[in-house]
Amino acid sequence: MTDASLPQSRLPAVLRRLWHKERVWLFTALILLALAVTDRAQAGATLRFTLDALGSTGPFLILSIGIAAWATATGADNLIARAFTGAPAVMITLAALAGALSPFCSCGVIPLIAALLAMGVPLSAVMAFWLASPVMDPSMFVLTTGVLGLEFAVAKMLAAIGLGLLGGWVVHLLGRAGGLSDPLREGIGNGGCGGAKLRAPKPVVWRFWAEPERRAKFGREALNVTLFLLKWLTLAFVLESLMLAFVPAETITGVLGGTGLGPIALGTLIGVPAYLNGYAALPLVGGLVAQGMAPGAGLAFLVAGGVTSLPAAIAVWALVKPRVFVLYLVLSLVGAFAAGVLFQLWHIT
């Protein structure tokens, strides 16, 4: 092999790695490039809209990043292990609250679930945490407030807790009948970073800045969260600007507006395939609500999409047996629909 041929042989691998790591930025750049070629005026409007939107959400973005980095540096996410001890009622309640309120790292959720089930923790408590966790955490609460308002953020947090409680108690009642024993697929163990937190929970170090290693961990996490949020929010704001420009408001109002159950049911079902990312979905729902989408349908979209998005569903399918997977989906959709109905009734009254 000659020196000249070496870079060419490595080029496809480099491109694959680039696409895998930066596909969100690349997709955003392709959209802007296509707009610049086909509609320069709209390209400029989209760019201005995106920058203005990022600027207006900047304070909330900074606070969200700080919360996530603080949780990692102090080890506050270790507190999650304490939610799975005690009587069933206590475990279900604490697990739902932990899932909705704890800033638990996203990489640890699936291994944690496997660890909990493999170690014999009741499926009811695990399901309560599992359903609530993707919907809300402190960082999400802050950004939801900045993008959709405090009322929407509180409603989403209550929906997460309610969904966890619903799932936990339904599974508890079904489990007493003996229909949900041995939920894990064959070969699934209790490894991963989440499992380690459960097996050997470490004390929280609130004064993390006193330790160089934890200060470094804070910096790394802050950088990672910043890059993650920026790429998804930038894509979301670009898509929102295009939606506002090209999707007639009367279409949104006709399909997802109104006060009936139809728009909420449709928002619940659309949330499954259309959900991009918890943070990216916020501006999109904000744009839809501004064009006439019913608030209840918007909340149902966020809750259903957060729990049953395709990546999450695939991970769940690989982890548990089919009957548990089906129950997970049913509980997610029913809970999201119920949250949307209650939020819509709150707006009507």
C-alpha cells in the first residue's frame, strides 16, 4: 500500500465517524444550505429566527447546563438508589418522584433498569421510575419553562409523576395475580454505570469544588451538555422556523386544535414516531401551540414521545420480554392521553 492510497482507504471510516458523532449538526447545515440555494430570503429569516431563539433561551440554557454538571460532579444522581427500598407503596411513590425529579445520566437508565430487575426489585417500582424518567428532570423543567412557560413545565412535571404512579400501581396489581414474573429477557445482566450506582451507592459530595477530580468532572459534563443541547436546540429552532413559514396555521388548528378528545389522541399517537429529542421537541411544540395546537395535545405529544420514542422503545424491547414491553407501551400511551385531557380541562376551566 502506498502512502498516497492510505488517506483514501481511511476516508470512508473518517466520514462514518463524522456522521455518527456530528449528524445533527450536519443535518442542520444541509437544511440551511438547501435554503440558501432555493430561497435565500427564507435562509436569512431562518438563521435570524434561530439565533434570536437561542438568545432568548440562553439564561435557561445556562441554568440547565449548570444543574446537569452539578448533579454529576456532586454525585447527586446516586440518590436514585434510595428510591427502591421499603414497602411497595413507598417504593412506587419514591421511584416516580425520583424518575421525574432526579438529574440521572441518560446513559445509565437502561443498565439501571436491568440491574434493578436482575437484583429482584419489584417490577412495579422499576416501572414507576422507568415511565417517569424520560419525561422530566430539573434541566428539562428549566428549559421547558423558558420555551413553553412555567404552567407547561409544571404540567409536564406532574404528568411525569402521575405516569410513574399509574404504571407502578397497575404493574403492582397485575403482579399480585402472578402475570409479570421474570420480566427480563435471557442473558440480560445487571451491568453498566447505572447498575454500579445501585449496587454501591456513594455519598454525595455537595462541596464538589474542593476536589480537583470533581471540578474536572463538572467542567467535562458542562461542556458535554452544552454541545448536546446546542446541537439539538439549533436543529429544533431551524425546523420551527420552517414550520411557521410553510405550514398554514389553519391546518394546525383544524387537525390538532379545539377542545375535544380527538386532537389529544392524535397528539399522543403522533408523538411516538415524530419525537426527535426531549429538548428539541420543546420549540416544535411551542410553534405548534402558537399556530393553534390544543395545549392538551401538546402535552400529550411531549409525554408520549418522551417515553415511547423509537430509540427508547427499541432499547426497552431488547431488555424485557414482549408482555412487559406491550404493557410499557400501553401505560405510556394511556398516561400521556390522560395527562393531555387533564391539562386541556384545566385550560377550559
